[in-house]
Amino acid sequence: MFEFGKDLRKLFGEARDSDDLGWLELIGADLLAVEARALTTDGGRVSCRTPSRTWTRASALWREHARRTGMRPSLDKALATAADALKSATHPEDAARAGLAASLAWLTAFDLYGDRSALDEATHAARETEPRRLATLALSASVHARIRTRQARLSGQTTDRLDAAALMDAALHALVKHSPTEADDLRLDGAALALEGGILQRDARLLDQAGRDLQALVAACDPDTRPLTRARALALCGAGLSALAAMAGDAAATATGHALFDAAADQFFPEHSPMDWAAVQVARAVDPATPIEALMQAEGLTGGHGTVLGALALDLLIQREIATAAANGDLMALTRIETRVRRRLAERVGVTGAVDWAVDQIAMARLMIARADLMGTEPDQAAFVLSEAAEAATDHGVPVLADRAKGLMVGLGSPVRQRP
């Protein structure tokens, strides 16, 4: 058995000297924050022999904490410690590592909040680095590949996705020898890119390829040592299989997809990684037959941080509420939902949150459609509202949300506006 106190201290002592951070998956979010604070303090001590490397490691831990919790203060600390690492660097290699840490923190900001400017910052930080050692060169190649992947998602062009996939394959070949954890993250990014492309383009070939890559990653990840990576791969497998099942109308495949989601959620408790647990529930809740309670808990865990995942959870939750009210012919319930949405829109004045705004616009359109169906009228403004929401979601790197808005527009019989 794992002797929590003694063995954990020993684990931390050994892990601090390792370049691979896979051990972080064994500890919960709260303990991760404790260790990140300790490293941040250590880097500022006069007695610290390698402040740049210590702060770079602290930045990685704060970045992982932000990734798991969606908390902006943790991401701010990841950026601050990366800046401290760069200032204190006395060797070009340490400076390169610090610059890459900053770039990865900005990439996490983009993934969490859908902020296009964060992607620009990540690009700038990565370009400023000048690594020389093979391990750092491999990490640099992976960072550039991950940036290109997100740029391809924003462009929506098939050629850009193919170029990004090729760049990721080349980077993975170099990275796998030096950092297994970073290599696994790169594999997840590549599979997610193929999976998203397959879902949006209704391309079974892409979905099948992503599924094979993810199955290989699941097989390679020991649940006792890499629970989060395994869970993330299982969740993506479930999403891909569910999408294939929906295309084929295969009930058995749908059930298998649900089983994969269950297996992913069983890898850890919600407190271990709230965002990962919530992501599983959001992916599962796309099927309207799934119970709403887990979705409500996921929205509670992710709400209030301005994250993309929180926005997706809220959109699904509102969709369920509106569908229930419409099925019951309850106009008063629709009015209560509308009041809540309008209040959020009013409170958001002056606050940057385009993804949350898009969710509320889609909610308003759903309300217009539901009320029009009940009253036998036409939802005149719904198509315009959905068009604006789809554009905002696309601009902020949430094509799945944009696809939901466009699907509603098609249901209205309105043409989907193509961007130049």
C-alpha cells in the first residue's frame, strides 16, 4: 500500500529532480497547489542554486493546477513564475525552457478560456526561445506543433488541419525519447484534432483513425500511475465512438461509448481534477437520454471561471431545461429561464467573455424557437442571433459550440453564413 505521508514526501523529493512530470497525476488538485507554492517560494530563496529551473518547474505545476481547476489565479502564477525564470536565467538553455513554459501557459489560457490573444502570446513566447540541447529542441518542436494545431482549429480549413497533423507527427518522433508525459499530451492533442475534424465534417475515417490512436494510448497508460492521461484518452474514445454511433444509428456502439465515459470518470474523484471529471460528464450529456444530475454537478464545478468547458456545460443544461419546458407546454417556465439568461447578459456588460455571451445568445434563440413552436408563430430573430453566436464561438476556438448554433439555423431552414 501507498504510505501517504512518508512515501509521498519521498515521491516529491525524487520527482523534483526529474524532467518528467507524470507523477503529478497521482496527486489531487489541492496537493498540487501546495507543491506549486513550495517551489515558487524555493525559487525566491537566496540559498536556491538553480532559481530559473525551480521557477520553470513551479510554472509547470501552476499550469497543471489551472488545467485541472480552471482557476485564472493559478494561470497568472504560471505566467509570473515563467517570467521570473526567464529573468533569473544565466544559461541560454534555461532561458529557452522558461520561454517555452510561458508559451505553454498561454496555450493553457487559450484552451481554458478561448482567448485568441492568448494564442498570439503563446506564438510570440515560443518564437523568442533559442534551444540548443536535443531535449529542449524536441520540447520546442512540440510547442510549435500544438500552437499550429489550435491555429488550424480556428481556421477550420482541412489543409491547415492536415499540415498541423504532419507537424505533430514530426514533433512526436523527437519528443518521445525525452519526455513521455509531454509526448502523451501531444498524442492527445493530435487525436483531439482528428476527432473534432471527424465530428464537424461527419467524416467516419477521421473518427476511426482518432479512435485507433487513442486506444493505443489507453493501452500504454497504467491506471495506477497515469490515471489522468488514461481518463482523458478514454473520454475522447467515448466521444469518437458516440459520434460514429450517431452517424450509423448503432445503439450497441452508443452503449459502448457510454461505457467508455464511465470508465474515464471512474479513474479519479471529481476533487482530483474537477475539469477532467466535468469534461467526461459534458461529453456524456450530449446524449439527451443521460441523467441530468451529473451535468448539473459538472456545471457547478466549472461555472464562474469563464472557461470554455463551463460554457459548454451551461449550454447543454439550458438546452435540457428548455426542452423539458417546451415538452410540457410550460410558457411560464420558459419565461423564468429567459429572465435568468437576460440577467446574466446584463451582469456581463463590460466583462470580456465572448464564449459565455455566445452561450446566452444560443439560449435566447432556443427560447425564441420553443415559444414560437408553442404559440404557432415564427422565431423571426432566432437566425440572426444564432449567426452572431456561431461567429463568436468560432473566433474564440470553440467550433463545437459554433456547430450547435449552425445546427439550429439549419433546423430553422436558414442558410449558414460562410466566413471568408
